[in-house]
Amino acid sequence: MPKQKILNCFDFRNETETSADLYFYGDIVSDWWGAWQDEDQYPESIKNFLSEHADKDLNIYINSGGGSVFAGIAIYNMIKRHAETHTVKVTVDGVAASIASVIAFAGSEPPKIPTNAYLMIHNPWTLAEGNAQDLRKIADDLDAITEGIVNVYADHLSDAATVEDIRELMAAETWINGADAPAYFNVEETAAVEYAAAAGAYNKFACNMPAALKRRKEAPKATDDAATAAVLDNKRAEIKRLIIKSM
């Protein structure tokens, strides 16, 4: 059976012969099947995007509540490799939360964060089941994953901050606006611009989200109402059509 067609769910605008714009305006997911909306990003889509624009500089704009840790780390590393030979500028338009805050540091220069935009950093979480030994191992695994995220932040600290400062902020789940971010990270603070900050499905687990950001997007549920059920039915039908077409 031929390889299933992969849809490009990235969004680029203002493409020129030398540069292209890349938007992270949804959740970070593992693959196309996990993408509820076209704005959601996953490693395969970013790999395809970078291949198509291998010779270009990038302008990256982030307004994302985060998502899958390993998908985000993969995306961060791909963009970092591109930034080794090209100019990659990152701007946080609304919020770079959770693993999206890691992607924010993938550019070739410090990210720009308006004073009314946010970084949110926290320790990774998971859903788990099993016996006591299983759960203890999962806790150890989360500690190891935390170290990987800390290692990224450590490469982008301000002169006034320490790794221990970042560990404390992550443990407390901290929202940092653009005016405060330079105290902790090597970022460029810019003037405030009014944006609608993203709050993806993953943000429903956030404990300390500022009140101004508490409008959140959740994956639609068929039990919500008839209109939502129809949307889901249409998406399932489209997925089925694409699978049959690719056979």
C-alpha cells in the first residue's frame, strides 16, 4: 500500500525568494492524527516546511499553549539546525506556553516578546496508570524529561539568572510577561501590541494562568451539541476519504 499522504498543516505567509514566515498558532502535537485544527503543528509538518524552504531565512511567530514535549523538542532541534546557517527570528505574539516556550528559543537571535505577551514555563506532566513501582518509575522519567527542558533554558539565561532560578519558576508554573522576561532569559522586550493570546487544550491543566488568558480552546466533543457533532462527522469523513484516496 502506498504511503499515506501527509497533509501540510503549517502556515506560512509573506514568502519571498529569501525568507518565509512560519506560524505556531495552535497546539504542538505528535502527528497529523493528533491535530484537531489546521493551526496545530507536529514534527513531520515542520520537517516538510524546512525542506521546502531550506535556503531561506525564517520569521517565526508563536501564539501557542504548548503540547507534546517530545514533538516540541524535535521541532526545536530542527529549527536550531536551520538557524546554524540562516537567520531565524522568533516573535511571541501572544503566549509561548509549556513546550512552545522551548521553541521560542530556537532562533538565531534572542526572541522578541512584547510587554503584553507571555512565556509560561512549568515541569512536564503526564497521565499514568499502573502499580506503585510503575508510578515511581514514571515520576523518575518525568524528572529526567525536566532536565532536558532545563538544559534548553540554561542556554538562554540572562546574566542575572541561574539554573536554580529557572527550576523554581518551573516548579511553581510561572507566567512571565515580556516586561519581566529579560530578568530571566536572553530575550528582546518590545512595546506592547494588542493580541488575542492563545490558550490551547493543554492549558486547561495550568494552575496559575493569568485571568486575562483563561479563555481556552478544547478539542470538540460530540456530546456538546448537534453542530459540533456534525463538525466531527465531517472531519472523520474527510480522514476516511484521504485514506481511501491514498491506497
